[in-house]
Amino acid sequence: MVNAMYSTLKDYIMENEFCIHIFEDRINIVNYMCIYEFDDNSIIIKYKNGIINIKGKNLTVCKLLNNEILISGKIEKIEFR
């Protein structure tokens, strides 16, 4: 129990938890693991528990950091696998 509490507290303080914010014309993803594929119509991103497949038109990476990506464009579909 102590280990679980420590892990939860550490994740909160260090912001290690996967987080996704979905807006009308952009998606912000924090604490992803890697980008598998990227083009104007599809972006596939791996995170701790699976894969996110983002489909749309004119998809563009507006911000790219070690653990954060901001994607803009006409987002048509988001699949979690």
C-alpha cells in the first residue's frame, strides 16, 4: 500500500501520467512514449497503455517536446487501442 501511495504521489508531483486534451481543432498529448507514424492525414502515437491513432486532414505538429506534442488540423477521428 505504501508503494502504491508513493507511486501515485510521485506521478502527481513529477507529472508522469499520460494526459490528453482534445479541442475542436487541436490535440495536446503529454507523457507519450513515441511517435510511430506521422503524415498530413494520420498520426500514430504510443503511450504507456496502448496506441492512439489520430486521423484527419492537414494535421500539423505545432509543438514537440520530449514528453509533449500539440497537433492541429481538422481532426476527424481518434482511436485508442
